[in-house]
Amino acid sequence: MKTEINKFSVLLIGSGRVANHIAKRLVHNNVCISLVVSRSLENAQKLADKIGAKASTVIPENTKSFDFIIISVNDDAYEKCIFQLINNQNSIILHTSGSLGLDIFPKTIANYGVLYPFQTFSMEREVDFSTISVMIEANTKINLIKIRELALALSPEVVEVNSEQRAKIHIAAVLVCNFVNYLYVEAETLLKQNNIDFSILHSLMRETTQKAIEISPAKAQTGPAVRNDQKIINKHLSLITDDKLRDLYQKFSNLIIEKKNKND
């Protein structure tokens, strides 16, 4: 069912993964994104075509007619984009970063905040926004109310989180998402080198994640390290030919043993 939110006018700056998913979801729920701005006209046009918007490589000189300006770019590009909006005292200017705070906005901007959908996004895969937490923050209570209304067009799970909390959540997200996925890459490489299909791990990956969610990560921890089984650990180390992976295996094993001994 579409959310009855159609009174907002939005300028979207960015055409990457996060921008694509946010744009499609907002437009699906009747939020009007009339312009997509990106450094790449080709990418801006591709996204604009999907949502019925115009495309440009230049932020308009007059942006005051937009209710919201959503900036969804790489973290190192935010300041340049925001600088071009310093004379806008009307629109609420939002960034979508997990790691940046409100302090990235200069005091010359009157209305600003954060719209951070807490999920990993890929161009090749759609996500279920109804299960995603959207974290919001604003410089005033009135702006927070307005941002919440916009956020509800993304997900029913809207939560107010301050900059410090969001930065800590982002660190945790890197641990459970980016770092874990790196281990998936290493596992896939190891299996390929031995003519074994990565799918052999799929059931184990699903069960490990589900257990961590249902019974807590600490209770879900298994394996030779949590048992301090040095015989198995040493055997595994002797079979790993890649020096970096061997070092990683040893460090993780030591950390798990240390954690177990501390909690016993």
C-alpha cells in the first residue's frame, strides 16, 4: 500500500546505490523528486528516467522551492555539495551518511538534518524497506517532525538517533557487514582454489546469522577457538597457504579464546 505523502518536493543530489534505492522508494510512495543532480549526467539520467524526473550535473542556483534537498554522495563529497546550498534558508537539507554528524552543516544553513536508511545497498538487488530502520536527526524539533514524515515514506521503522550514536552504530555495521563479507570473500577464494563451490557454505551462513539474531552472538559462538582446541587450530593453520589469511585466522582465534576466558 502506498503512503499518502505527496505534498513534498525533493531535489536529489547523487545517483549511486543509496540514492537509487531512496529515490525509487520515495517516488513509489508518492513523494515528488523532480530533479536528480550528479557528477555523471549518464548516471543522473538513468535514475531520473526510473522516477520520472529531470537530470542535471549542476545544482540549480535557486533551490528554495524544494521542501527537501537530499544529498546522497560519498562522504568526501558532502562538503562541496553543501557549500553550494549555503544561501538556501527554506529547504531542509539532508545527508544520508552513517558516519557524518550534523556538524558538517555550516551555521549559515537554517534547516538541516539526517535521513539514514540502515541497510547495505547494491544496484543488482532490491531491498524490503518495510524491514529497514531509517535513522533521523535534525537541528530543530520542527524540522525533526517534518523529516520523520518524509522518512515514513521510506519505512515504518523510523528512529531518532543523534550523531554520536549513529557513528557508533555505523562502526558496528562495518563489523557485521563489511568485515564479515570480507571473510566471505576469503572463504570463497579458499574453496575455489580447491575446486569447491561456495554454495556449500550457504546453509551455515544462514544458520549462523539466524542464531546470532535469536539467541545473541555470544551464545551463538562455536568452533575450535571457543573450545580452545589448539590441535585443530594448528592443523588449520598448517593447511592455510596464504600468509595474510593464516595471520587473520590466528588473530581471530586468539581474540575468541581471550573473550571466552574473560567471560568464564
